[in-house]
Amino acid sequence: MSKILCLFSLALAVILMIVFILDLSTGIPFHRDSIVLDSVFIAAGAVLAVLSFLTYREQ
């Protein structure tokens, strides 16, 4: 069960990064309202992806 949660959070982090990279580059979902928030959410998605991957590998 915990491996499934790790993979789910990894997939969620990748989706989060893709959405905010698209917003930063093209402005599609949110019309590029705040560049700072896009950057923060991309960094948060990267941190979540790394933590999920390391936890999955540790199990």
C-alpha cells in the first residue's frame, strides 16, 4: 500500500510540474498571473518528486 502512495505522489508531482511549466512558458491554464508563484510551485513539485522517489526506493 505504501508503494502505491509513493507512486501516486510521484505522478502528482510530475503533473504539478508540467502544469506550472506550461503556465510559465505559454500561459495556458492560468494566463501567467504570477511568475514567482509558478516558480515556487515548480520547485515544490520537484521536491515532492525527489522525496517520493527516495521513499519508494528505500522500501
